[in-house]
Amino acid sequence: MKIGIIGATGYGGLELIRILHTHPHVTEIHVFSSSEQDIQISNKYAHLVNIIDHSLQPIEIDRLKELNVVFTGTPAGVASTILPALIGTGPKLIDLSGDFRIQDPAIYEAWYNHKPAPTDAVQKAIYGLPEWNKPQIQNAELIANPGCYPTATLLSLLPLIKEGLIDPSQLYTDAKSGVSGAGNKPSQLTHYSELNENFSIYKINAHQHIPEIEQTIETLTTKKPLLTFNTHLVPMTRGIMATSYAPLANGATQQQLTEALKTRYANEPFVRIHDNKPVFSTKQVYGSNYCDIQVVVDPRTNRATIVSVIDNLMKGAAGQAVQNMNLLCGFDETAGLDLVPLMI
């Protein structure tokens, strides 16, 4: 298969290259950039020497039509100007930005501060959460790859809400991410002097992933949620921990919550449910496509604490995108993704 990666020099694009280089069904990887055309990618990133040495290509629709799959790992507002012209022309399309996730264009514009994608393209996009939308993904032309924070949050909450075990009208999620989630464009927040020996909360009650999470919960469970969601930057390179708090419903017990998670994900290769593990960390999924989840009930407060961890560049971006590609193309869902987490 011939693969194209638009935005190949971003962290998500580099992870796609790392995964797809050894993917059993990928024969060619073509890299594209709107800002660094004709630069040899291995000159910019030395870890790619003798792996991918060809130059970054300009983004040309006719060239992209010749490929089997096109990934876009671009900033918000860019993929919406490229992918609509490719729908129905041949290649399968997987967007890692947020341009096709939000169904209501007014909500997208309000939270992302960008012009929304054409409505007909958004309506054709399938939300690429494989553990919940597998049949739709397999027949899609355009995949809206979920955000990193939504992936960690949704996988841990959806089964419990759908089974009526927690109250979705009082959800609180406290999420922490490594600095790679901010991309490779430098800013004051990600400057070493600001990040090192520091811990920051940002976009307080205003993160653009809030409507994505609420929209998906309502779509997949038919229950309307109300979510307080805040994000923090941790002085580490990669990883997300999403800790959610919710009131128990209908006298639910910890055993019921854990069993609901285990039952829902029993046949899902990349979701692992843990039983009352005393230490739960991002390192246990580092460099892998796993999402690990644990729930602990506090009988004193009648609330559940639900914790999930992912690698933001893998299950939160490139890994999940390749998982979606596998489903789109009829491959084994785990192809190219059978990676043991890097504990050290």
C-alpha cells in the first residue's frame, strides 16, 4: 500500500512514520509539507537517516489521489481545506486534527476559532474510536481520529454511563499530559525554563476537547452529559492520565463498574482493565497503543474515581490512526501495533 502523510514533520507525523515503516502491508511512505517543501526529512530528523531519506513533497491533490491512504497530522483548520477535495476520489482519509470531529459548525468555530470544514464533508466523517464505532469505521471514506484527551476520557467513561452505573450529569475530569501533546512549535508554556520543575493548568474550563467528549457520550449512550474538564501540563515528554470523578447511580458497586469495563472491552486488543492496582502510571503504556483503565469506588462519598492512561502520541494520535487504517483496509486490527510498552 502507498501511504501519504501530510504534516509529516510534526510529532504525530513522525510517529506515523515509525509505525508504518514496519507495517506488514505498507510498501511506500510519501511525506508532504506545506511549509518545508523539498527539504530532505532525514536532514531535519537524523533518526530517519537510511529509513526515509526522500524529500518533503508539496501538497498536490492529483498526487494524493494516487495513494491508498492519506493521513493529515496538521494544525486545526488545515485538513478542512485539503481533504474534502479527496473524498470519493480513491484514497482512504484519516485526519488527526479536530477539523471533522464536531458535527455542529457553530460549536467548532466557537471552540477552535477556525472556519469549519464544509458541512457535507463533516457529515461523511466517521468518528474513529475503534472500540465503539468499528462497523462504521470499516465502511468509511473519511475518519475523524479522536483527540488524545477524549480518547483517554471516553474509553474509561462510556461503558459506565451506558450501563447506568454513574451519573453523567455530574462528571469531572482532571487530565494531565506530557509536553509532546502541545506539538513541536515552541511557546512560552513549553519552553524548558517554564516547563522544568513546574506544573501548569491551562485552558481552564475552555479546552476545545470538551464538546468532542460531550458530543460522543450523547451519541453513543443517548444520555446528555455535563462535564467539567481541565487539563494540566506535566514536565515529561509523553503520556496522558485522565482521572474522572462521577456519582454512583442505582446503588452501583465497584465490582459492577469493573465488570462493566471488562465485559465491554473483553475482545478489544488495546484496552486493558486493572483490578485495584495501588500504583497506576503513564509508564505502563509508554510507546504503545494501549489504554489502561482502573476504577475505584469511594463508599464514603458515593463516588467513583475512574483513571485511564494512554501514550498521547500513540493511542491518542498515530497509533489509533493506524488502528483505524487497519480496520478501513480489512487488515488485522493490531497490524503494526503489537508493541510492548517501554517501561524504562
